[in-house]
Amino acid sequence: MTPAQAVIAWLWQTPGVSTVIPGARNTEQATSNARAGGVPDLGEAFRAGVRDLYDQRIRAQVHHRW
């Protein structure tokens, strides 16, 4: 799985997300993005890692904006 596929899979596996519209500059990227639909459930450990990363490195810079 590529990093882009992991992000797309994580988004569509997130409760409350009904649509993911990724960008692509060429057919290879579009095909790779489509393969994210076949990624099995990423699991709670992956989701917890994303939350931790957000909390430690991103939250302070952006969370107050919404």
C-alpha cells in the first residue's frame, strides 16, 4: 500500500465520511488511488497512531481554526 492509498483508505474507513475525492495528475495515480478501495480495515492501532500524530504535531497549529 502506498502512502496515498493509506490516507484514502483511512478517510473512507472513518465513521461519518461518506465521500473521498482524491486528486490525480495522471492515469497511474488515478488507478493507484482506486486501489485504496481494496485496502482491508486498517485497524484501531493505525487509527490511534493517526490521532497521536495529529495531537503531537498538528493540533496546536490548526485545530483552533475550526
